[in-house]
Amino acid sequence: MRENCSEASFECFRVSQVTCEGKYKQSDVPRQLVYGTMVYVRQTIVADASCALSRAVCIATRYSAVRRQFGSQNGGPETQVIDYKTQQSRLFPLLASAYAFRFIGEWLKWLYADVTQRLQANDFSTLPEAHACTAGLKSLTTTATADGIEECRKLCGGHGYLCSSGLPELFAVYVPACTYEGDNTVLLLQVRDMSCKVSHEDCFSAGVQQETSRYNSLYDSSRAFNAMSLRCSKSALLEAFEARAARMSVACAQNLSNFDNPEEGFAELSVDLVEAAVAHCQLIVVSKFIEKLQQEIPGKGVKQQLEVLCNIYALFLLHKHQGDFLSTGCITPKHAALANDELRSLYSQVRPNAIALVDAFNYTDHYLGSILGCYDGNVYPKLYEAAWKDPLNESVVPDGYHQYIRPLLKQEIRTARL
Amino acid sequence: MRENCSEASFECFRVSQVTCEGKYKQSDVPRQLVYGTMVYVRQTIVADASCALSRAVCIATRYSAVRRQFGSQNGGPETQVIDYKTQQSRLFPLLASAYAFRFIGEWLKWLYADVTQRLQANDFSTLPEAHACTAGLKSLTTTATADGIEECRKLCGGHGYLCSSGLPELFAVYVPACTYEGDNTVLLLQVRDMSCKVSHEDCFSAGVQQETSRYNSLYDSSRAFNAMSLRCSKSALLEAFEARAARMSVACAQNLSNFDNPEEGFAELSVDLVEAAVAHCQLIVVSKFIEKLQQEIPGKGVKQQLEVLCNIYALFLLHKHQGDFLSTGCITPKHAALANDELRSLYSQVRPNAIALVDAFNYTDHYLGSILGCYDGNVYPKLYEAAWKDPLNESVVPDGYHQYIRPLLKQEIRTARL
């Protein structure tokens, strides 16, 4: 556990011993056991990611519906900014991510319970993979969440910079999650250590991730996927993600085999390994989102909306990483263009329910702590009230203006008391 | 000027009139003139971007050379984190960007002077293109700089989160540049309005951007570029960037022509237009970097290092946006892989001079305001000193611990005074 030597050794002490002479004595308990706590902590971090991202998305979505700018016709009201395609293309994938991370958080919770149960029966077989999985998903979700909160702030325009928007503090408090409990880049290298072992040595048989074992069928395939099916069928989409992850992984393994010294190869190709790990983790999130939708979901029309969000999440990733999909031959440029058209149409489908989908997070105004994201949408009077609370507004001319600032502005600097 | 109606109308007032009856009277001065000030302000913002990014890069590069982690062999010192390929792949493109933005800032300064001179001779011909150019480059450089500062903070690990690293404040003070003087996304739409006019109507003949007029030769070409030449020759690289920008622009124009109502088409395809605008602006930065290197550059070996940085900048963008290059057929997957290998080798070439390249910015420790980035590299004793200045460290046990925190921890909450 390179990035976590301090945590790992601390954990070790619970099962190992130090003699009275100060000598360290390794215990008989398998080393893997010490990873159990890490798995627990990281799955908690993934659950928190969904929570933080959904707060930011709730604020940005509500304010995007309140805020109007440009596009007035015949003196009518201006356009709600949520109706601009550029706004939708930045906001709705984050909304979809907030839901995706919630489901992956639930799955990791199940995974941890499963691993714990197996450990009690002295079955350590799934622990390494569970460890790699939580490491990768911690990295993926915290990076996306930190970036997503900042993007939500920008989506609120100048008002997002206000303290009373709630977003600057949310970002500042959240962003260390990218660094603590394992730096996000280093964690991805661990996923890849694991995944390359799988694809390179083929030594892996059963495991918690069905994806891993399905890789074999996707290795040598050079066929691209049917364009129309990418648009209509989740299984075609999933297969494209599987093929991309598998082929990137195989390409890494092949390049690694050109090095005499494997350690040197890992160091030299670490950037490619990180990219392959991201592909692998995105596959897991997409597949678990799709699995979730195969279950029964209560509430009329809810499942339908989640289907739209699931497609947005997958197609947004496909567009963002189309270089991966194209270079591995998983899709053709024609598919990429069709996927893009489909994405645009999905944004229109989610638009009428966007507010309901963030209301569904069920956050109180007190918890959100954001004037821009208040439930009743009565933003501007509340902003005005909040501005009065700024100490700078206690007097018409702020303290120090006549003494310090005015002389500077009037270039009377020599006689100023500065 | 949709996003800047307030600024534009303010500017208008200098040349327009309001009568005593309160009636607005348009002046005879061409409307374009009011954009002159915007061009000036935005070119200043581009110059500032290079300054802010180079500060962050200076801090992160110096600290990456000081900080050692893992990789100790036979009890020797651990590896400097700057020697990890993952660190290099995140840090060195930012170093290259800091230089690229400096050169594009110089060019924009020249462009503004040129436009001003023409305006005095009543020549308004280049103003619209200069306006689109500065709008796009303001967007490109401020987005990259804000993201880059935050990336530099992450590259410093947990210590980057410290106030004394200087990076959190640098980010907080810089990031509004993405929103003020024209929101970055809206600005890109203006570039595209302009560029689509060019490629769609072909009405454009001469202008300040030679790139624009060269588009014609790249329109219908379906050939990809020679893989080896991409690695060795700047002109091949430049041509790939030109072809990508041209083909994305043409694709947009073709898709737009499917709409009966052009306004509706622009709204519907705005996301694609933004991506095409980014491609166009990146082309400008790459081409001006290459132009700079055709001039004489004093100092032994300096030009050689700048050549390496120029290649890193271009190939990093090519890798990051390989989806664009692949889907437009400008490169093949084989080229993409070769470009990636080349990038890795360039990182090794820049590594020995990385510190010199940030020292060259010539920032004093006082100006940098960062313990992690101090010139003498004596980071840890200085961090310790700074920690003593934290009011929390004035006493061994901070105020309030016994009163409030301990009871919570010891679950004596009922008897606590909270």
C-alpha cells in the first residue's frame, strides 16, 4: 500500500505485536485483512461523494431555472438559462453522475458487507479485488465530485462566487477528498496493478466483478458496435464500455511485456495505466447503474427518468472519452456523431423533470445553505437581504475609504496617511 | 454582444448621446468601435493568465523536486516525486502552457496595437476578427489557468491544501476570471459565430489570422498525417491542428445548414460550436508558439528547451482531444499511440531543466508567497515555523477543547455545556 504506508502500518499494529525489547513481530493473520478498514472508509467516501455532488447540482439546477438571460422576444421575459443547450450539457451530466454515484455507493456498501462476511469464514479470495474496486471508485467519484461542484459554481455565473451561494464553501470543504485516504492518481495505479494482473496472467477466475471475467470475450474483437443499437440499447452501450476497458487493459499489458524489468515498465507506462484504470472504473459505475434499473423501482414514471439519466451518464462519458473508444476501435466516428445527437435529445427529455429530480434529494434549505438553491426560488429578495448582512454595508461609505482608498484613486498618495 | 450588454452599452455612451429629454441618440461612429475597449481588457486578462499559471507551476515544480516519496532502494533516499511519470504528465503540460500563454499574450498585445492603428486610419476591417480572437483566447487561457492552479495544488499533495502553500488563495483570487468580462462558454459561442461565418459563407478574404484563410486547403482533405512526421516536424503538427479545426468547423456548418431557422440551429448545436471554437483557439496558440520559435531567441540552449515545451504543449492537446483528431480523420489510432510515446520521451527531456525553466520566471519568494515554492527549497523547517504562527498552536491544548470537544468525544454530552 504505497500511498498509505502510515495507515497500513497503523492497522497492522492491531494484529501484529511489538515485543518488550521493541522488536516487531508479524502476526499470522493474513496481510489482506488490514485492507478491510480501508475498504470500509473508502466506501463511505464514495457515498459522501454522491451527497456532496447532489447538493451542488441541486443549487445549480434550481438557480438555472430562476435565472433568465437574453433571448427575449417581443419584449417578453428572457430565456431561463436552464433552457440553453450549453448549460444543459454541463449541468445534466452532473445530475446523472449524482444519481450514478448514489447507486455505486449502495453497491459498495453491499460489497463491504459481503467481504466482511467472507472474512469471518476465513475466505480472503474477494478482498484484493474489493480493495482495488473501492480504491478506484474512491478516486473516480471524488475527482468528479470536486470538479462537479466547481462546475456548478461556474454554472451560477457571477452569483456562484458569492459566499451566500453556498458553493465556494462546499468546494473548499470537499476538495481535500481528492488527496486524503490515498491520492487519487496513486489509487488508480493500484487498480491497474490489479487489472493488469488479471488481463496479463489470466490467473483470475471467479470474483465479485463479473466484468473482469467477461473481458476474455472482448479481447481480440476488432468489430465496432452497431450505431443504432448504441442509441437504443443499454446492453450495446455496456458492451462498448466493456470492450474499451478490456482493450485498453490489453494494450497496456502488451506494452508492458516489451520491458525486461516489469517495475520499470510500470513506472514508464504509468500514465497509460491510469487511463486504463479510469476506463475500468467507469465501466463499473455504468454497469451498476444499468443493474439498478433492472430492479423494480417504485413511483410512477420514476424508472423512466432514471433510464434517461443512465443514458446521459453513459453517453456523456462516451463523448468525453471518445478518443479511447475510437482508438480502440470500439466505435466509429459515425457512431460518435450519432451518440452526440442522442445525448442532445436526452437533454431535452430530462429538462421538464430536472427540478423534480433535484427536489427528490429532499434537502432542506437549512442543509443546502444556499440562497441560489432555495426551494421556493425566491432568490433575488433573499440575495438583497443577505447583502445587508455584509459588514461592508453597515455604512454607506465603508470605513477606511476616505482615509486610504480615495487618496490612492485621486492620486494624492503623497499626502495620504498610508 | 450578448453576454456583455451592460459593458457594451456603457461603452456606447462615450460615443453616443442622451438628449436632455432623455432620448438615446445613436452616434455615427461605427458600432465596432465599442469593441475596442473589450479587446484591450481581454488581452490584458490573457497576459495575466500566463502570470498566474506560471506562479502556480513554479510552486508545484519546486516542491515536486523537494518532496520525496516511496521507491527507496537499499535504504537510500526515496524518489523525488517530480521523477514519477504521472507527476510529469500533469505538471509539464502546465509548464508548457505557462510559456504558451506568455507568447500568445505578447501576440495579442501586438494585435491590439495593430487594430488601434488601423482604427485611427478609419480601417475597421480587422476589428471583428480581433474581437473574436481575444474573446476566444480569454476563455481558453483563463479556463486552463484556473484548472491548472488547482491541479498544481493537488500535485503538492496534502501540503497543497495548506494556506502557507500559497495555492488556495491564488486559486480563489484567480478563478472569477472564468466568469467576469464575458462568461467563458458564452465567449466561445462568439468565436464560433465568427468562424462559422467564415467557413460557411466563404465571404472572408484577408484578415489578421492567416489560419482562417488557409482553412480552404484543409476542408475536404480526408488524408491523415504521416505518423513519423507528426513526431519530428512542427509543420506536420500544425497542419494536424489546422485540419482538425477546419473540419470541425465545416461539420458544424453542414449540420447548421439542416436547420431552416439558423437561430434555432445555433441554439441546438451550441455545444458542438463551443467544441469547434476551442479547437480553433488551440490552433492559434500552437501556431503562435511555433512562430515565436522561428525568431531569434537569446541564451545558449534556451531555444532548444522552448522547442521541447512547444512540442509538449501541442502533443498534450492532441492526446487530450484525440477524439476530435480521430473522428475528423486527421490522425489514425497508430499516430495517436506514437504521439503518446513521443510525449513520454519529451517529459524525460524537460525534466533536467524543469527547475531552471520555472526559475526563469524570476519571481521573488515574497511575490510567490509560498513556503512550498521557496527558492532555496528549504521547505520543511519553514513549514514548521509557519505552523507555530497558527493561533491554534498558541497553547498545547486549544481553547474550548476541555469545554466542548472532549465531552463530545467522551460521550458526556448531557453534562457538557453545549
